[in-house]
Amino acid sequence: MKKTNSSILIIDDQEDILFASKMLLKKHFENIFTLNNPKNVVELLAKNVIDVVLLDMNYRIGFEDGREGLYLLKEIKTLSPRTVVILMTAFGKVETAVEGLKSGAFDYILKPWENEKLLSVVKQGVDKSRKEQKKQNNVESIEEFFVGNSDVIKKAYSLADKVAKTDANVLILGENGTGKYVLSHHIHRQSERKSNPFIHIDLGSLNTNIFESELFGYAQGAFTDAKTDTAGRFEMAQNGTVFLDEIGNVPLHLQSKLLQVIQTKTVTRLGESKARPLNVRIITATNLNLKEEVADKNFREDLYYRINTMEIVLPPLRERNEDKIPLSHYLLQKMMTKYERDEITFDEKALDQIEKHAWNGNIREMENRIERAVILCENNHITVSDLDLEHITAYEENQEDIQLSAVEKSAIEKILTKNNNNISKTAKELGLTRASLYRRIEKYNITIG
């Protein structure tokens, strides 16, 4: 029997389950990995491409009744979106498995399983993973991410490219949805550490009760259910990059522990006294004003200066007006590829509303609305309604806006005349794209002689 060239990971804290499932699956699939400690999944995924994960839902390390499994499911999908996760659960815990399906799991199987059922689900999972990989490759062939042409965003990426070649700690500031994760990953990929792990830690969603064990690791017997020695996230990123997202949300009493690791470049696992050397690059991010947090004594001043060798500010989308339309086209292309749709276009009113809208949720909001529109649109034509922007605009139609429109119309007419109706020169002088200028010419019924 020819084996399928694929990689399967089985995660369960029961050795008999690992043994039985490995014996069954290795007859049909080339590479079988097993883990009896779910904490090691980050390290394994950082070093291997996994098609399917068979994930037990109950380990009771900080969670009960399948909570640990759901947490791991989220971690796996974040680290490796193309990896298909199949949940394993006992008959009485089907409700939790259904919750897992809503969170991105592909399917679930009941323990004890039927061999034919397990093989069938895993084979379907491999097929699904391959399709996702094909989609991902198509998306990546467009462009890894959108930067833009506005001066503020080009300045941010210019700073990122300069600091990437160093090992300096970087603090990224910006509102939610401005692309802090994308910029941090860009810095890692431009650095000398690019071949080593990039470990993302969302400090905002990390339970304070497991903060130290997750970040610093623990020794066997350090606490109930600490069954084996386990490396923390910092150790998993050895020789690579740690991205500490939402660092402003870390409680004061834990900030000192974080400072100790960054300052000494060592990490001590819970239950141990020996400090282990650490060679990682630290990138942090927050949507808070850390200077104000320091002044209000919510954030340690010494930690602030440790993480802030280089500060990069990502501007909100409302300050990047000339990037809104190009970004919308980039995101549309990305979603068309994702959903394997034919050519889709925005109508003029939709583009006009995209340009007007304040986008308080920034790039994330625009991406969500465009994804929704791609799913809903008819005749491959996206309308204002598809974007759900009918009643949402950055400006109210009042007397002040009418006066501003008159000023804008007058300015366009004046600069068009100055440039002998040359659209490119006029757009550049006004700080607009050619398409944006054309829309304004149409909006104000400006005649070009």
C-alpha cells in the first residue's frame, strides 16, 4: 500500500492513545508525530509543516472540560492556518467539540474510535489541508502585505527595514487593526533571525494564572498537572523573535518578571532555580499610550525603556486617505483568491463611500467588510449595501461640509487650470491618486477643457 506523503500530529496525554493511533496511521501516511505534552506544540509547528493535527481536548493544565483543547485549537490555527485540526473527545463531551467546530476545527471523532472512521476523517483532513495550501500560495503570489504610498506609512516601514538588520528591541504603537502583527513579522523576515522561530504571544488574552508557565516554562512537579519539564514561549523562540502583543495590558506585578527576562537575557522555569541563557529578539506592541501609562503608574518606567530602543508608530487609516482605495483593491484581490471567485469590482458609489468612511477599525475593519461583500455581492459587483456602509460615513451633510466641498471644488479647478488640465500633475499636487481625482471631478461636475 502506497503511503500518502503527508504529516500528521497526534496530541494526547495518554501514551496508549498515542501508540494505538500512531500504529494505525503510519500504515497510510508518511510522517507521524506524537506529543504527550500539548505545551510543546508551538515548538513543533515552528519547525515542521503539519497537514493534520489530531487533538485531544482534555489535559487539565489550567483548564477543565475541554477548555485547554479549545485554547490549543486557537493557537494551532494562529501559528499554522493551513493545518487542519480534528478534535478527539469522549462521548459525553460532544457539546465542547461542537464549540470547537465553530472555532475552526475541521471535524471531531469520539473515543474510543472506529479505525475506518478515523482513517476516513484524517484523509479528508489531508485533502482539505492541501487545498488550503494551494489557496495560500495563490494569495502569497499577489503580494505578502500592502504598505501604501502615504508618507506616514512609508516612514514607518523605512524605520522597520533599518532596525530589522539589528537586534534592537522594537516597540510598535498603533490602534487596533493598524497592522502591528504584520509589521512585526516583516521585521523578523528582514532580520538575520528569519530562519528561526517567530513566536507571537497575545498578552491581552493570556490568563494571569498561567502567565509565568506559558512564557517561562516549568519543571516537572512545579504544580498540579506539571507532568513533564516544559519549555515556555521564550525558550521556544531561541535564536528567533518573540512578539509580545498588547504589552500594555500586563499587570504591574507581572511586569517585573518580564523585565527580569528582557534585562538579563535569561529565563528561569517555574520550579527551577537555574537561569537558562536566552538569545531572542524582542518586539512589543500596544494600542495604549505607554508614556501616559508610565505617568499614571500603570506601567513600569524601566520596562518601558527596555522595550523601546526603537519606537515605530503605525498611523490609523483615517490619516492615510490616499491609501484607502488602493488598499481596498488589494484586499478585494486577496478575498477573490481566498474564495476562488471570478473578477469582482466595486461600483463608483462604493469606492466613494470607502474613501469617505473614517474606518475606526482600520485595516481589520476594511478587510472584514470586503470579505463580507465578496460573499454577498451579486453579478460580481460590490455595492455600498454589500459593504454595509449606507449609513456610515466620516462626514455629516451639514452646512460646514457644503462649504468645505465648495472649497475643495475651487481648489481642484484652480490647480487643474495651473497644470493645463494635466490629471497626473494635478493629482500629485493635491496628494490624491488619479482615480480619486477623477471621482471628485465627476462629483463636482468639473469641466475639463
